[in-house]
Amino acid sequence: MSSPDRVLIVGAGHAGGTVAAQLRTNGFEGRIVLVGDEPVAPYQRPPLSKAWLKGEADLDALLLRPEDFYAEHDIALRTGVHVVSISPADRTATFDDGSLATWDALILATGSVSRRLPLPGADRPDLIELRTLADAERLKAVLGPGRRLVIVGGGYVGLEAAASARALGAEVVVLERADRVLARVASPPLSAFFTARHTAEGVVIRTGIAVTGFEAEGVRLADGDLVAADAILVGVGAVANDALARAAGLVCDPGPGGGIVVDEAARTSDPAIFAIGDVTVRPVPVHGLTLRLESVPNALEQARQVACALTGKPAPVPEVPWFWSDQYAIKLQIAGLPQAADRTVVRDDPAGGRFAVFHLCGDRLVCVEAANAPQEFMAGRQLIARATPVDPAALADPAVSMKAVAAQA
């Protein structure tokens, strides 16, 4: 498509806020309208389960950019508004107040929404999820010494919230359906490491647990037990917020997680519409996969892809996906995806609080999980990008520096 004059960005989260700024950085001089459901300017979501809950960050620290940034860069920011439909044929978007916006290029950055459990009481208004600033404020208000927090779901967000709640003196129980926490997103050694650390901090973790309902007094289990709670946080994953795209006829993934299907430029099945961030199912060229990623680095990479596509700049080099999680004094960094791995190598002893798990496919590294091990993370990310053979024995030997491992590959 030719260079557009009017760009409409639907979704003012990390992805939407970044692509608006990146367009200006790339020299785009046309009109940019950035709209979002929440009543605040674009902000960072990862601190919601950590620094924000613990009272270590204020709103200014959360904001991606100062509020006056948008006016200074001629970006029309509309907060607290909701787009109810888009018309690719007319290139219009309709808002909940009946007003319209027109566009030459549309960027959907609508993110994801919490997965809901089909259980009695799951629609209770006092249940808490943790996706927005308002959610985090609700959770913060019910935490404190002696308060009982039950977390349904032992994923990263649930465990981060557990760590923050313990720092505030709350009693915490984590209920996980699988036989280990982080079962869908981490290796067994990493699950065991975090289970041990949370247990040492006083968190009660119960795995292999089936929740059957939510009541005023707490969470009901399949065995009839009631886990008492003053507050209940439900974090059992997320699905793509792709309703606008589906209603408009854009190609979306039919799987349970959904997602708008995009190409390596983040372009949808309509060449004038792009999508970025958690809402997309995208190619990951480094791994030869197409899938949905939920991470800030993913949002930033796709923001750059779109900004380059709309301003005629060369496409950015595809990146190795990476993720992170902070719990207590543990900095977890993950690079790559383990789907193709056929073996793992553990470097250092998890009992020492610093270790890495390397996932290999044959003699090539495809993923690294590094707990308080930044050198392993950085070198591992480079090795994944290079896709050259690596010596598993050297990876496993902490006496061999990661710099030496990388040099040998």
C-alpha cells in the first residue's frame, strides 16, 4: 500500500503506545489517532504484579512516556473510549458513543483478555484478575498482614502476585490444576526451583487440584474442601482479544486461544490493517513457527515491523523471542522457544540460587531459561540466533565460561 495519511491505532497498551511513537521516530508525518479503553495513557503492565502491588512504583513510573509526549508529537490520544466495530470496506471505526473515525491504515493492538473458568461463582464481582491498572488497585487494596489470598493458577503472573503478597504480609495459597506450577511455560527444573522458593517464603502451593466453584468464603475444590480466602485472584491464562477482527472478517486462528493471523510485517489478511502484540498469531522465523506470543518484547518487535512497513523503511531483522519474570530476588530470563527441543542440559545447581536450563534440538540451542544467570541468558540468546552447533558438555560445565562456549560455536 502507498504511504497512508491517517493511521488509527486501536488499543493504547504497550504495543499501541510504542507503535505510535515509533511511527514518528521513523518520520511519519500524517495523522495518528491512538485510542484505548482505559482512562490512562499507555503504561507498562509487567510491574502491576510486582512493584505496583508492593507500593514501590507510582503512575509516573508506570507510564511508557510522559502524558505530554503525545501532544508534543502530534499524536491524538483518546482514552476511556471503546471501538465497537471496524469496517474494512469503508475504512471506518465506530465508537461506543456512535462517533466514527476514518483511517488509511489501521493497527489493532487490542491485547488479550483473561481466560474465564466455566464454574459456579466464576462471575462473582469480587473475584480479581490481574490485567489492568484497575485490577492491580483492587488486589492491592485487599492485601496486607494476615489477609488470606488464594490464587487459582500457578503461572508467572500468579507466582509474581504471590511473591508480592507475601512481601506485604498476606497469607497465600496457590492452586494449580497441573502436577506442577509453570507446567505449560517452563521446564520441570524451573518449576521445582520456584516451588521450593515460594514454599520457603511461606506460600502454600497445591498442585493437581481441581477447582469446582467460588463461594463467598473461598474456593471450593473437587474433594469438597473449601480453601478460605479474603481475596481470590484467578490467573489461568489469556485469550486473544480478537472480536473486532473476527466481526470484520479478518483471518483469525480457530484455536482456543484465538488471535489475528499476521505476516512478518504484522499485516493481516487485509493489506490496510495491521495487528501487533498479544492479539496476534505471528511468524517466528528464528524457530520456523507461527504462534501467539504474550510478551513486551514481542509487542515492541511488531511495533517496529509496522512502523517500518508504513514508512518504507527496511524491515527489522527477526528477533529471538524472550521473556522475563521477577519473583523475590530471582530474575528469570528466557530466550527462545523449546518446542523443537529433544534434550535439556542444566548448568549450575538450582540449590545455589543461580542456574540455567538449556534446551537443544540435536546440537543446536533453541531455548535457555536462566535464573539469576544473565551471562547464560545473553550468550544463549546469541547462540539461538546464530543457529550454529554448540557443545552440550561445555554448556553443562560452569567452569567453561559462556563467552568460551559462544566462541566455540
